[in-house]
Amino acid sequence: MASPLALFFLLLLLHRPLFSTANVHKLNLLRSELLSDPTLQNDPAPTLFFEVTKPIELPKTKPCTQLVLQHDFGYTYGKAPVFAKYTPPSHCPSQTYSRIVLEWKATCKGRQFDRIFGVWLGGVELLRSCTAEPRPNGIVWSVEKDITRYYSLLQNSQTLAVYIGNLIDKTYTGIYHVNISIHFYPAEKSLNYNYEKKLGNLASGYHSWADLILPISRNLPLNDGLWFKIQNSTDTQWKVFDVPQNVYRAVLEVYVSFHENDEFWYSNAPNEYIAANNLSGTPGNGPFREVVVSLDGEVVGAVWPFTVIFTGGVNPLLWRPITAIGSYDLPSYDIEITPFLGKILDGKSHKFGFSVTSALNVWYVDANLHLWLDKQSMKTEGGLLKHSSLPLVVSLVSDFKGLNGTFLTRVGRSVSSTGWVKSSYGNITTNAIQDFHYSNTMVMRNDANTQIVSQKIHFNDTLHIRPPSSSAYSMSSNKKFPLYLYTDYLDQANETYKLVTNVELGFIEKKSASAGSQLSGSSVRNLQNAEGNMVVKNNLVASGLGSTQQVYRYDGGKSCYFRNISSSNYTILYDKVRSTCGQKPESNLDFGLSRLWPFGAQRNFPGPLFT
Ligand SMILES: *[C@@H]1O[C@H](CO)[C@@H](O)[C@H](O)[C@H]1NC(C)=O
Ligand SMILES: *[C@@H]1O[C@H](CO)[C@@H](O)[C@H](O)[C@H]1NC(C)=O
Ligand SMILES: *[C@@H]1O[C@H](CO)[C@@H](O)[C@H](O)[C@H]1NC(C)=O
Ligand SMILES: *[C@@H]1O[C@H](CO)[C@@H](O)[C@H](O)[C@H]1NC(C)=O
Ligand SMILES: *[C@@H]1O[C@H](CO)[C@@H](O)[C@H](O)[C@H]1NC(C)=O
Ligand SMILES: *[C@@H]1O[C@H](CO)[C@@H](O)[C@H](O)[C@H]1NC(C)=O
Ligand SMILES: *[C@@H]1O[C@H](CO)[C@@H](O)[C@H](O)[C@H]1NC(C)=O
Ligand SMILES: *[C@@H]1O[C@H](CO)[C@@H](O)[C@H](O)[C@H]1NC(C)=O
Ligand SMILES: *[C@@H]1O[C@H](CO)[C@@H](O)[C@H](O)[C@H]1NC(C)=O
């Protein structure tokens, strides 16, 4: 039996040490390193790796920069995170910032696996990411992340923690040399002036970011990162927390990544197929996963994660130098908790729980609770009016004979909650709805030497806010995550095999908001297509080729971004960038609606008006 599933057993025989990133999966055998790298002879300089994404829109002011951490991550697996002291910038002429950017910059040389890492400030996760895989001549890469939504956290001294589970031995020599800086961009004067003038009194004390952010992560001390580890489908991880009694809005931001047996969860076979073919030890539980979030034991929302492929995933040659969507900056997901505030404003402790449906070892999950406080009162009150969270609707149609077969999995979920909160802004009712739909078609051919996965996730969030006197306000985010994965395994005897792979990956999101007759919205379409092959001998890539094409489109009405880029065999074939919007009419809204509305909301918040 020389199927992709068999690769799993092959891997077990190799007795590799345990990595914090995935290592026990058929596709993970492909997390092999290059035996030789012929392209290097022509190019002794370090290679720049990057993720294609929209550059952060920055004000025209000069930033104040703080270097927060400079560290070399060698053998760090199983050790405590690296800590650094963070103090707010004191040397800045202005103390109000309109944009704050975290910059991770790293170099590495030698041979190393892709390692998952996290950056926390005061226990609040700021970045979940994956390292790039080095080359013998060295690589360099950076991640810039807009962390303005953590403004309140950044106003106080905090401990910064970074955890990477890296291993160093004779073969895997890569040490990650890392600098973390934070850039504070002072607000532009004119903008600030207009902003104050326009909003008048309403503006005082209101920002689109939360007033307080509570870490819903693991407590110190620890030795394997501040995320919770979820190891199976019955494992629930809890965090007890207390909120101040004058909260008027709450949003839970969830970070998630999947590893080892579940790194490629979308390609895991159904258990009945595994049992019928005696494939004990092969990662199973079918291809559907979701993170379920509960508050005091009641389901308040879910996350159906984007299928991030790490830098060594499927075929490492696909991701050099253009990395897979989201791999350097994994998306986080917001769940509106405002309807449930009535339950947690009692001055007592409560708990959030996290579990993963059908999970296999291991998922890393934690969260940040963003809280908006009523400055005019010591106590707000609230009540839950309606809450419905129906059980998952799952359908699996299996048709297989031996190792050949077709499996169709469809899943749906809907969570809706309505609650009121009375604060100095009046009695405001919030209705939050999450709608999910999932479909996965998996085909095993050629006695499972060929596996084809075609998956679609639809993930909708809608929020309706009804204040007592003004008109209702609503916002929505519609996400689509298409994925196509083709792998073909050819045994070539002598511990050698050839693998042909094709990946299509998409992150598509439309956001819209309305307040009375005012409308605004934005859209992102980020599509990748990668194909490659490689010959692997004794777990090392003896030869191979990877090519990737990517088209990124963002339309925010006033600001747009387009990039069409392609690489093959480490070389960029073309790269077209455009940042104009074409013929669309200019917006007449000077500011995002978040500025006009005290309930702010980084969450789902679109840019200025379009169409
Ligand atoms: C990749 O590029 C290297 C150096 O530029 C070249 O030697 C090699 O033949 C190329 N590989 C393929 C499969 O085109
Ligand atoms: C980190 O900063 C130091 C000091 O500024 C610099 O010498 C080094 O090259 C930087 N490293 C990276 C990876 O940017
Ligand atoms: C699931 O994981 C938890 C936490 O590691 C463990 O205590 C429990 O025994 C596991 N359950 C099963 C069925 O493996
Ligand atoms: C699976 O194992 C059982 C028990 O060893 C055996 O009877 C059966 O024929 C095996 N099935 C396959 C498909 O190998
Ligand atoms: C706030 O409004 C809701 C819905 O209309 C109502 O059920 C609740 O009693 C009101 N609360 C207060 C304190 O007036
Ligand atoms: C999400 O919203 C879009 C647009 O309103 C709709 O077409 C789609 O069916 C919704 N999807 C789900 C899963 O509810
Ligand atoms: C599976 O399909 C291949 C052709 O794709 C065929 O050669 C093989 O006999 C099939 N196996 C079974 C058990 O039907
Ligand atoms: C396997 O390797 C041995 C020794 O290197 C060689 O003699 C043999 O011909 C190889 N077999 C195949 C099928 O390539
Ligand atoms: C991207 O550029 C390639 C090469 O010029 C071209 O064939 C392709 O149509 C372009 N795609 C888009 C969406 O513009």
C-alpha cells in the first residue's frame, strides 16, 4: 500500500522529535528540507520572503518607533516564552496616534521547519504567525500588523511575551534572529481638528477601539506558549474572568491555529473509511472542524477557520518566496458578546470555554475580550432577550470501495442572540447573528495515491443595533473561504517518492454597514493558485519545482489595492501593483462610520462609502 495515507506510517518510522508545528500527517512528510538548492549558486544573498496583502494605510506623520524585543530564538521548544518590558513611548511629540503598527522582522539561515509563534502583550495576543523556512544562504522576512485596535493596552507598561517552539540539532540548524518594533503614527493635525469639530461633545471619550482588553489566554507561568491546547473533540479549555460593571459593549476576538494531526484537517478521511481499510493511526474524524465558544457553558458563537497553509505545508517549494494567504498573520475572528452582557455585569466571575468539534491533537486557541466602558456611569445593566444556538446540522455521504471513494460532507450552523444594555447612551438592543455553511468533497483515486479535496466555507456575521431615539444601525461581514487541494503520490521505490500537488486558496470578504440612509462597505478578494512537484528521498527533497500565482483585490471605495503576482522556482515572473480605484465616485463620507457611532467597532468595520 503506497498511498498518501501510507506516508503517515512512513513518517512514524522516522522517529522525528515532536514539533510544535505539525509533523504527524501524511502531508506533513512533505515538510521535508531541500537536499540541494541549485538556485543558490547564482544568488548568494539572503532571499526575501513575503505575504501578498494590502499595505497598511498610514497617516503622513513621522512615526515614533520603539524596538521592543531583539532576540535569537535557538532551542526554545518546551521553554518559557521570551519576555521583554514594554513601556509606552515617552519621546513622542504627540501623544495621540491614529495608527499603531507592530513590525516583526526576522532572518534565519540553514535548515529549519516552519514554526508557529505568538506575540502577547499583557497576555493579550497581538499576532499569531508562522516562521518562513530558511535556505542555506539565509532568508529575511517581515510582518507588519495594524494593532491600533489594541490602543488602550498600549497606553500602559506591559510585559511582551513571544513563544516559538524551535528545535536545533545537527540537521535543523536554523536560528531565528528577530526584532519586534512598534511604530506609533501621530494623528494628522487637520484630520484631528475636523474629527473633533464634526463630532463635538459626542467625540469626547469615544474611540473606535475598546477601553479595556482582557486576556482570555493561559496564565503564566507556562512552558509552551500562552495559547490553550485543545487535544481532542471532548477537550474544553476554560478561562475565568471578571468585567468592570460599566461595560456597554463587548467583543471576543479569537485566535486559532491547527497542527500535527489536524494541520490539514480539511483532508482528513472519515472514520468509517479508515476503519474499513484498517488504517489505524491515520488522522481521521472527517474533514470538518469548528471552534465553539461558550460563556458559562452556553454556546455564544463559533469560528469556522480559514484554511491557513503554513510555509512548509503541502509542498514547501510552493511558498518561496510568496507565502500562503494568512500564514504570516493568521486571521483572528470576532464574536459579539454584547447581547450577553446582562449575564456578566453582576460583579461575579464568569468563564469562557473553547472546544473544537471533531478535533484531533492539536489546536492552539486563545482570545482577547475587548470591552467598551461607560465613562458617565459606574454601573450599566442589561438582559438577554433571545438566544438560539441550534445543534450542528451535519450530513456525510460516503461511497467507497477499498481505498477508492468519494465523500461529501455538508454542515450548517446558526447562532443568534439579542440582548439590551442600559447605559448613559440609553437602552440599546443588540442582535448578533452568525450563519455558517460548509461543503467538502473528497475524492480518493488510484487506491488513495491520488486525493482531491474541494471545500467551501461560508461564514456570515450580522449585527443590528437599535438605540432608543436614533435610527437602527447594522453591519455585516460575509466571508468565503474556497479551497482546492490535489495531491498525487508516486512511489519510486528505494525510500523515494514523487509528489505532484496543486493548491487553490481563497480569502473573500465583503463588509457593509448602514446607519439610517448612510451606507458604507469594502471588499477583499485574495486568490492563490500554486502547483508543484517534488522528489523526496529519505525525507529530503531531492528535486522539485513550485509555482504560485496570486491576485489580490481590495475595494474600499476611496482606497483600493490590486496586485497580480507570480513566482516560479524562487523567481518572480511578474508583479503588477495598482492602488487607484478607477472610475468610482468619491465618497462624501469623510470618516468611517465608526467615528460617527459611539459603539465604534473595529469589528467588521468597513472603510468609507463605496457604490
Ligand atoms: C530552477 O532555477 C535554477 C537556477 O536558476 C535552475 O538551475 C533549475 O534548473 C531551475 N529548475 C527548474 C525545474 O526549472
Ligand atoms: C535588529 O536590530 C539590530 C539593531 O538595530 C540590527 O543590527 C539587526 O540587523 C536587526 N535584525 C533584524 C532581523 O532586522
Ligand atoms: C481529551 O483531552 C483531554 C485533555 O488533554 C484528556 O484529559 C482526555 O483524556 C482526552 N480524551 C480522550 C477521549 O482522549
Ligand atoms: C482488517 O483487519 C481485519 C482483522 O485483522 C481483517 O479481518 C480484515 O480483512 C482487514 N481488512 C482489510 C481491508 O485489510
Ligand atoms: C430595555 O429595553 C428592553 C427591550 O425593549 C426591555 O426589555 C428592558 O426592560 C429595557 N430595560 C430597561 C432598564 O428599561
Ligand atoms: C451570507 O450572506 C450572503 C449575502 O447576504 C448570502 O447570499 C449567503 O447565503 C449567506 N450565507 C450563509 C451561510 O448564511
Ligand atoms: C481503485 O482504483 C484504481 C484505479 O484508479 C484501480 O486500479 C483499483 O483496482 C481500485 N481499487 C479497488 C479496491 O477498487
Ligand atoms: C535502489 O538502490 C540500490 C542501491 O543504491 C540500487 O542497486 C537499485 O537499483 C535501486 N532500485 C531502484 C528500483 O531504483
Ligand atoms: C495577471 O497577469 C497575468 C500575466 O500578465 C495575466 O495573464 C492575468 O490575466 C492577470 N490577471 C488579472 C486578474 O489581471
